[in-house]
Amino acid sequence: MALPTFFAQAPRILLRDPLAELLGAAEGGLLDYGYPDAVRLAGHSCPTVAGAWLMARAGLRALYPDTLPERGGVQVTMAAAETEGTTGVIAQVFTLLTGAAADNGFHGIGGQYGRRGLLHYGGGFRAIAEFRRIDCGTSVQLSMDLSSVSPEPKLRALMARALAADASDEERAAFGSVWQDRVRRLLLEHADDPAVIRVERC
């Protein structure tokens, strides 16, 4: 599958998953995720998916400043309802990286390693989500402001043409290129920009 080359340049996220270690799925439980994993999960690449990737990265780094983040060790609470706006898309990316799942998640083995019930909706706070470590209760709230990573002025017109029934391959490709350029700028130029990806300790 041919992906835009900048996907491979986006920040990666290295985690330790005790369940993966127990079941022999990964040596030492180490799992190395790249942005293409989120794209394959969502089926597309957009500022929301990229922003969710960067929020998760920032949140995990804040919760585990001196050690690898533990997949399965974080409870995630989304501020909004599951069906509101892009909440569901963002939560899926968070589940990929944290392991936190709603009622359909893995129930555990021998009373350990459970992922079910670690993802909640409707927290009602002003941020997008809250990450809370299960072992010690430390938590952070995450949000993003993409206003400084504005789309190209011609994006709307290109989208209208790309969605037209008689759109040419060239017109669709032109729209896709401009669309992904905003994602590229977000991932490569603003990954550590606190004005864009915001982490607030609770």
C-alpha cells in the first residue's frame, strides 16, 4: 500500500504492553506504533486523526515522563458523547494506543490485564479527553487548537470539484494532495507545539 512519504516521518510512539508480553505477542511487551497504524485503523488521514495521534503521544509522555507508557494502564474519558462530532474517531485512535476500551473490550485473564470499561464518554469537561493512570491516579486533560495550522485557501474549491460526479483523476489527486499537506504540517511542524497540542495536568 503506497502511503504519503511524510507518514513515515511522523513521531512514533513506543509502548510496553504487559498483556502482549504475557501472551508472547511482543518481546518484552514492546510495541512500536507509527502514524500509518492510525491511518489503517481509521481508513483515512485527516487533521482529526493526526491530532488524536499527537494528543495521545503528548498525554502518555506527560503521564510517564521517566518510563515507557504502559498500554492497558490508562483510563480514557472523552468529554463528549460517543456520537458527537469527531469524538468517536478520536477515541478509536486513543484505544489503539492506550488499549482502553468500552464495554466491548478484552475482559482480562485471571482478573488481570482487562481493557473493558477503561474508555468512557460524556465527561463534561472543556478539554477533549482525560487520560488517567490506573496505578497512581495521575491524570492529564488533552485538547488541540488547529487554528494556526490553517488549510490552504483553495481547499474548499478543490473539495467541491473532487466530490463532483464528473471529477477527473487529476482533480481528485489535487484535492488529496492539498488535504494531506495540512496533515503533514501538523505532524511534522507542530507535534510538540503547546499552542496546538495542549496538555493540562489535573
